[in-house]
Amino acid sequence: MQFRMNRAGPSAGIGCGGLVAILGLILISPVGEFLIKGLGWIFIVIGVFAVLSGVYFWIKSTMRGS
């Protein structure tokens, strides 16, 4: 598969590499640890909400069906 970057040229690779390097530095810093833990807790809360709403709608549909 070939990606066409039109007129971006080598500057696109330099920019993307720099961005990846900066993101790596952020992730290995204490701020990155906070961000990753925060993201993990957000996913846990969203998952629990999805499970609870699924159970609610499942019970609601079985009550209506009988």
C-alpha cells in the first residue's frame, strides 16, 4: 500500500517524527503517568456505565415482552 502525501515532501516525515518524539517524552514523564492513569479511569467509568445501561435496557425489554 502506498500513501500519497502530495507536496508534503520530507518535511512531513520530520514533523511526524518530531511529534512522536514529543509524545514519547510526555508519556515517560510524571505528567504522562497521570494522563495514562486518568485515561484508564475514564475508560473504567465508561465501561461500567455501558454495562449498567445494557442491563437496564435488557431488563426493561424483558418486562415489556411478558
